[in-house]
Amino acid sequence: MWSEDLRMGARMGQVVGGPGALEAQLAKLAGGDLGPAGLIVRDAGVPEAVMAGVRAILAGGTVDVQEATVAGGEAAKSWPVIFSIYDAALGAGVARDGWFLAIGGGAVLDAAGFAAATFLRGIAWAAMPTTLLAQVDAAIGGKTAIDLPQGKNLVGAFHLPAWVALDPQVLESLPRREWRSGFGEVLKCGLLMGGRTWERVQEIPPGWEAPAEMVELAEASARHKCRVVAQDPYEAGERISLNLGHTVGHAWEQVSGYAGPRHGEAVGVGLLAALRMSEQVVHLDPAVRAAVHQALGRWGMPTRLPRDSHDGILRALARDKKLRAGALRWVLLRAPGDPVAMPVSMDIVEDALIGLEA
Ligand code: GLY
């Protein structure tokens, strides 16, 4: 097992990974480590067998626990779901010394974390991510959020979970599309880290063919994110690099009404857009984009934006820019392992988008 410590203001958090991480953390929770009463916020997509294991460990402890089930996917990041969590927490008698345990994919974790940040002005929470995407990205870092019709993650709070358990055993029954979605973030981490991780990410076979290899790379990605967040918890500097590929990726997700590409699939194409811009602006070697294109293809992931999508994406980006009240800063790559954040002129952005259309 491995672990990384994070701090956000007065809150300390631990990211614990490896087989058995979950049992170890749940045993502490069952003993009252985080408080005497809690609410499990369960993603409806989590297999019953996983839940049965969680319940069995908690039942052997001293804590009072109830469960609320939330439909997974982006729709979880909405006010009605947040209100339903508050309601269940009040019904379960969760007080200021209580906690939430979020179990599921990234969207449910984001929503449960935001509910924890705001319920009774903030209570403790812990996260048990059950998808590759959530294990390498969404569960780590303490940014919690819900969406507004105007865009993704527009209401939220920094609220570090007391612990996050990254247990590869829960990935065993992951559908292919979930492996793919996680791979988008792993690919991003390979580009940000450079060196051996970048080499491995280019070669790795699809996760459903070689899960053990993928789990190793996922650990490298998760630990990279932990290190970046530990240096810059509130995204004042280096943490923005983790947004590589996300500006176009989020805009594409938004214009498809969150019913099109999965997050990691959108990030994969967003990476291609960011790399195209990087070639123009900071002279990135085009071989890097060719390698990313090839890796996405090998995993059966999208490498193109839909035909005529650039106008809608540009409008979403303009809204993003307005909401940020200034120039949109793009994360570009000078070389694998060497990211830089800077504004990019709209004609270069548009060229990159048009060049990626089917
Ligand atoms: N919840 C994702 C992050 O903190 O980056």
C-alpha cells in the first residue's frame, strides 16, 4: 500500500492506494475515526457486491450509518441531488461531528463532496472512487462542485476529504467505456510527467486487456496529482497544469448536453487540440500529437470532434472566458514533462478546432 498526505487550510487528507486500501480505511471509519454517525452517498452504478463488502465492515464497528443512493453521471452535480443528500443526512441524524462516505464515480464524488462542504457549514467526508477516472483524477484534490446550465463546475468549494481509498480491486468489473474514460486522464498525466511515464503511456494496451499494467500507471498518475495538489492546493500556480486538454474537453461535453463523450474521451480530443496549439505557439514537436493520436486510436477512443462543432465550442469557450472575467489561459506543452499556461489568440484556437473536425 502507498499513501500521500495532502493539506488544505486546517484540513489534512490522506490518499491511500493499493489492494486492501479500502478495507483498511473502512475499518478505521467503523471504529469512529471520523465521527459517530455518517451517511454513505452511493452511486447507483456501484455493484451490489462492493456495497455488501462495505456494509459488512461498517456493521462490525461502533458507528451509526445510513445510505442515500444517487444516479451516477453528470446529472448528479445538481441542486436537486444536493438537497436530497442534505435531506438524507438530516434523516440519518448526521451532526457536525458526522461524516459522508462517497462511493462511486467522479460526478457523485464531486456532488457528495460539495454537500459535505456545505452541510452544517462543512462536515468531514471520505471518498471511495470506483472508476478509473475517479481514481486517477476526480477523487483527488479537494475541489468539489456542481454544474449550472451555463457551465460545468461553476458552484463549488475546496473541501479536502479526510481520506481517499484507491483500491484497484474495485476496478475489476469496469466496463470498457469506463476504462477508456480513465485513460484520457492517464494520458494527460503521461504528457505532464514526461520521462518513463510518457513512454509507458504510449505503449500500454487497453486496460481491459492488461488491467495490472494499467493499475501501475494509474498509481503513477494519482501520485503525480497528489504531488501537484500538495504544492498548490488552491490552484494559484502549478495546479492549473492539470487542466491540460480540459478547456476544449469541457466545452465539448457542455455543447453535447453531457450526453455525448465521456469526460475522459472529451479530454482525449481536448489534448489533441491543446497539442495542436502548442505546436503553433510553443513549438512542440508534432511527433507528440501523433503519438497521442495513435494511443487514443489503440484504445478505441475518439480522435475527432463532430463535423461543424467548432462554432458551438467557440461559443462555450467565450462564455468560459466571460465567466473568468479575462483572457482564458490555456495549458500548453513545450515538451512532454514541460507544461506552460498562457493566453492563446482565438484564430489559433479556431484553427485547432477546425483541424480536428471529422
Ligand atoms: N475533485 C477534483 C479535484 O480536486 O481536482
